[in-house]
Amino acid sequence: MTKITNDFGELGERLAARWLERSGWRVLARRFRAGRRDIDLVVERDGLVAFVEVKARTGDTFGDPVEAVHQRKQHALTRSAQVWVGRHGRDGENYRFDVVGILLRDRKVFVKHIPAAFQASVA
């Protein structure tokens, strides 16, 4: 991954975190690492923990950003989430996987949040 790509990804994650915080979510972790895999954001609201994959794009040439979370990525996110729950999980918490697509076009930011984008067991 190039520095430009990495920096753009970090910008997307910051924008997504800000948007989620304004929507009442509290950020518990950014770029949580579990081996070579990571979770972009771990957020919490009302006893619900969401593991969030953020996809940022400058256009839709390659499709909607949220469509980029394929089965292989879902599997990696699930494994990382299991590690997070093992280290930080608390009784009574519920978990889900969300995807946030960030589209930057003409100096405007478009955010698309897909709650419960896919199902997987982590507890």
C-alpha cells in the first residue's frame, strides 16, 4: 500500500468516526490490530458494539464503496472481532458488523452507513 493510499484511508476513517460520533456513537478503538488484520473502527452505543469497515473512494468508477467488503474481508473482520471481544468484551454487549462508505467528490463528502452489513458470530 502506498503512503498516498494509506493517508487517504486514514482520512476516510477520520471522516467516518466523526460522522458516527455525531450520530451518537462512541469510538472505542481505531485501527484495532489482531495479527496482520485490523478493524478500522470499533464503536459503541447503548450496549451495542459495532465493528466498522470503512471504504473511501474519490469516485464511483469501481462501484459503491460499501460493495467492496467481500466475503474474504468479512471473514478477516470476523476473526479480528473475535480477538477484540476476547480482550475487551463485556457481559450483556451485543455485536454487529457495519460498513461505512465515504465518497469524496468535488470537495464534498458523502457518507453511507450500512448497519448490520453482514452477519457473523463473534461471542
